[in-house]
Amino acid sequence: MASKLFEAKKLCAFYGSTQVLFDVDFSIHTGKITTILGANGAGKTTTLRALCQTVRTTGSITLNAGARDVQLVGESTDAIVRMGVAHVPDGRGTFTALSVEDNLKLGAYVRSDKAEVARDMDKAYSRFPRLAERRHQQAGTLSGGEQQMLAISRALMLRPKLLLLDEPSFGLAPLIVAEIFRIMRQINAEDGVSMLLVEQNASLALGLAHHAYLLETGYVALSGPAEQIKSDESVRRAYLGY
Ligand code: ATP
């Protein structure tokens, strides 16, 4: 059994005085893909924001960092990035005025191992040859699919312990989505990168993830191995709508 990398307990999140997460508990295991599913407004994006501490949060999120545990609630977002949490936000979060290459370089801004950074950049280009062909192109002029590939590659340049992905399938054609999900699986299997994937497309996410949580209006309605949830017809009908 893989060890717990992150553990959230009684996590609550607020926008001003409005509470949108209510005592959410979840764990992310080392080397595994965890998915958070739910309808519009369930609190999926907010859960990722809570991990990065870009939303007001109470409760606890513990990073199991080897010899010691680190509490993320109350930490700065910059410190959390330096601990190895990379975020691919909804809307992708590339720097549209910069070239593909400069976006990748920015993704490695906290690293000083230049040779390894260059190696990781080559790896990004070999994973996504479309990015290699467009390395000097302005990111804002890329197609939606290419921007998603760049956003994922930029986040990986951190060599993250955890990759947070917010609806990577959003607005993309099925063939591009299939390619991106195939490569996400490869990144997890080959490099052991742990992922927390937020998706509205439950079928797609359950096909990739090891473990799933279902959020309903800020509460965890159910959780379990992705395979089990996928094969439970009543759960699928009641909660996932397919
Ligand atoms: P979607 O799939 O539509 O993106 P979601 O599950 O990711 O939904 P969140 O974006 O986390 O849901 O939103 C949860 C709740 O918090 C919603 O009711 C939303 O209106 C509210 N909310 C989100 N962002 C803000 C904000 N910046 N200010 C105020 N309320 C917000």
C-alpha cells in the first residue's frame, strides 16, 4: 500500500463569509492519481485552491515530507510551490505573451539544477512534439489543446511531488483529450508523479485515477477505489449521471 503524501482533515473553505467546503477529509497517496468529481459548484476547484492556500481555509492539510509532517494551512502559496505542489488551474494558466520555451523556463523558476532543467525541457518536447515544433511561438496563439499540453508541461518543470489538475479536458475535442489523458497516465507510471485531478467528466477521470472522491455542495458524498466506483451501477446512476 502506497504511503499517504497529503492528508486533509475537516477542511473548510470560504469566499468572504460564504462557506463552500464543509469538513472535507481526503488523502492523496504517493505515486497515485486521485480524482475529485462533482457537479458544477460542488467545490472541486476550491479544494485545489485550498491545497495551494489561495482561498481562506480552516482545518488541516498535512504534507508527509519524509522525516516530518508539514502543515499547509497558513503557509504561503509560494512556500507550497517550493514544497513541490504544482497547479494547472482551470483556464490553463500559461503566460500568453511569452513563448512556449519561456513558459517552460518559468515553470522551473525555483530550481537551480540547470542541466536537469534542460533535460526536463527536452522530455517535455519529446512527450508533446507539438510543443517542440512551436517552441518559439507565443503561448497565447496556441490551440486550446496545445495550451493544455503547455500548462501541464510547465507544471512538470517544477518536478512536483504533486500535480494539481483542474479540468484538463475542458473545452477540448475528444481526440486531444484522449492524447492528453494517455500522456498523463504515462507521466504517472514512468515518473511516479502523484496527481490530484478535478473533473466533471466522471467516466474519463475514473478511467485514469486510482482513487476517487465525490463532492456534493461542499461535502464528500462518497469515496473509494476508482475501479469500484466505476463498476457500481447504482452509484454511477445516482451520482455521476451516466
Ligand atoms: P465547476 O465545475 O463549475 O468549476 P466546482 O466544483 O469547481 O465547479 P467551485 O468553483 O469550487 O466549484 O465553486 C464552489 C462554490 O464556490 C460555488 O458556489 C461558487 O459559486 C463559489 N465560488 C467559487 N469561486 C468563488 C469566488 N472567487 N468568490 C465567491 N464565490 C466563489
